Amino acid sequence: MARKKKLYQNKSYRDLQVENKINRNALSKKQQHQLKTEGYRNIGWAKVIQLYEKLKQINLLKSVEDVTLEELFIDADRIGNKYQTKKEIQDFQERLNQVNQEIADSVDKLFPDDDVEIFDFTGT
């Protein structure tokens, strides 16, 4: 009688080991050493699953850290614009431009640039 093959998330023991090896090798040496000292091994069914879950968690954290602040603002703007009418977006842009201009005027008053700079590009 054939033995029923154990699976974890539709992956066999060997498939998990191969994926763990690839994902672990993608980490820095420091992270690899830390996993080893924390007891994560790629041998034994329970240990392979633990390592698989830990590597999945590390990769998720890495993907979150890779998102820049600019990308977050762009996504937030895109999502916000999705729920606003064109008139609301235009009104907001006008108010934003007005506030930016007021700030620029305040900066110019606080730090006037009275010096005239002359650039000579003739090379003499």
C-alpha cells in the first residue's frame, strides 16, 4: 500500500526544503547566522515548516521596508482622488497652491535675497 504524501500548503517536504534554501541564500550572512542561532534548520518536517514560515515573515518585512515614502504618498493620493470629484480635486489643488505661495512669500520676507549674483561663463 502506497504511503500518503504529507503536504504543507500544497508543497512537499522536498519542495519546502528547496524553497527554504533559495530564500535563505538570498538573505545577508548576518541574517543567515541569526536564523541558525535561533534554531531554524532545514531538516526535519517541523523544523522545515518553521523555517519556511520565518523566511516568509522576513520576506514580507523586507517588501514593506522597500516601499519609499514617496510611493506611499502617491498611493494615498491615487486612492484619495478615486473618491473625489474633479471639482473637489481642483479646489484642493487651488487651495494647496495658495498656501504654498503664502509660505514662499513668508520665506522671502524672512530671508530676503538682495544680492545680485553675476555668473561669467566666458571662461576668462
